[in-house]
Amino acid sequence: MKVTILGAGAYALALSSNIKKEYNVVLWTKFEEEKELLMKKKGNDNVLPGYKISSNVSITTNMEEAVNGSDLIIIAVPAPVVHDITLELKKYFKSNQHICIASKGIEEKTYLFVYDIFTKVIKTRNVSVISGPSFAIDMCNNHPTGLTLATRSTKTEFVVRNVFNSDNLKLRVTRDVIGVEICGSIKNVIAIGAGILEGMGYSESTRAMYVTESLHDIKGLIKALGGNPKTILSYAGFGDLMLTATSTKSRNYKFGVMIGKRTHKNIIDEYKNSTTVEGINTLNSIYKLLKKKKVDMKIIDLLYDIVYKDVDIDNLVKFLINKA
């Protein structure tokens, strides 16, 4: 079996490390310098210090070569480039191939989730989404990890399960693609707020209060956008939110901590420019999506005002106490 991973960042490498070693895995990157680094060093210490790529993994910058004859194509690129990558993939995609989307987020101009971006360009039922609490370094170190697999295709479910069938990775299946997409996107936004509270010096008790209130609101959002509210209890929901909103390994959480400590704007801007903080763009997109859909979610309104309008962060604690 051949498996293609579009993307060569930390999470793409982590996913490759969890694929059966007897399978042929191809990592695709758009950047020649990234390809050369991975081939020379057998890894990338800039994103995953100490990790070495398995012998069954090859690297290419040729999309046609990467996907030709592939049974499963995994998309693991940042959300803002999913549309462009999908347009290129369409030239070579065959109807019998299966797709697994590991990217998370919302497109800023269209407010579409990644699944919708993909299926708008490529018409296929053989598509799935994986999401859950899974730092790349932990997966590479073979720590037991649980992910939610969302798909409406039993064939795709079988293929993805077979590819990732290992002693370290557990998949729980749902048909609720919408709910999983929402959870996978919004958790980065909520993590910023949790980081703000830590930066302000508030305890675990206050942050637990914040996460709990957020869970209630996300559950309501899933229902409002046509998903299954029970998805909030999945790996993609509670699991990923608990991880991202409590760990300093999370870039979004770190960004929030800097805001909470009232770090100088120049230092924050430097961090934003040197680090991918997915929650910043997602916050802007989901804020506008909620306005468009006329869905009320006060925590998103407040975080948007704090991040984009420099509203006083003290309002976050006042909000938690006064929230109905």
C-alpha cells in the first residue's frame, strides 16, 4: 500500500511515524530546501528535535509523483493553503483514492472549514477528517494517543483504520464531520483565552472554570451549525481542548500567556511573525462566521475584542463570573 502525506511539517512527520512500516510512505513538500534538509538530515530538528524519519518514507516536491498510485492521501498543511493544494491535487486525483484531512481551521475569505474547502474542489465521498489531542513530539515518541476519525464513507474508514492500525494510536469513528471540524478549529482559539488567564496569574481552578464554560458554548455552536452536540465529548472535542488549553507546548496557549502578562506589543508581534499561531487567524474567521450565521457566542466576541481591538484583559474574568 502507498500512502501520501501532503505537507512535511511537525504533524506530517508525526503521522508518518505512526504508519505501518511495511507501507510505502511519500512526504510531499512544496519547498525544495525543505526536501533537501529532510533527505540530508533524515529529519528536521527545527520542528521535531531528535526525530529521524523511518526508512519507508521518501520525500518529493513533485505532486504527481507523490500521489500517483497512492491508496490514501493525507492532507497535513496549514489551513490557509489547503485550497491551493487541493486545486493542484485535483489534476492527479483518481476517484478510487481516499483522503484523510489532518489540517484544521477556517478559510478567512469564505469562512469554510477545511473539509468543505476540499470537497468544493474535489467531488468524492472517500474523504475523512482526523482530529484529537496529539502533540507531534508525543506521537513520534510512540506515546499512546487517541484521535477521532470522522467520515461518511465506510470504505475510507476501513482504509484509514488499516493505515494507522498500531499499538500506540487509537481511532474512534464518528459520522459527525461538522462537529469534528468545529472542535478542531475552535480549540486553538479557546487555548488563547486559557493562556491569557495563566499570564494574568490566575490558578488552575479559574482556568478549569473557563474551559468548562467554553465546552458548554462549543456544544451549543456544534448544534447551531448542524453537527452532533455529543461530539464535544470526543477526542476531537474535550480531549483536544483539554490538551491545547492547558499545555505550554501549545503555541496558542503561549501566545495567550504573553497577552496575559501584558508583554510589550513588539515582542508579541515578533512571536507571531516567527511562529505559526493558528488560533489568531481562526479567531478572526470564526468571529465573522458567527456573525454571518447569526450565532451568538460571547466568549468569541470577547476574545476577538482582546486580540484584535486591545480591549482590557480584565474583562475576561468579569465575563466568566457574570456569564449566564
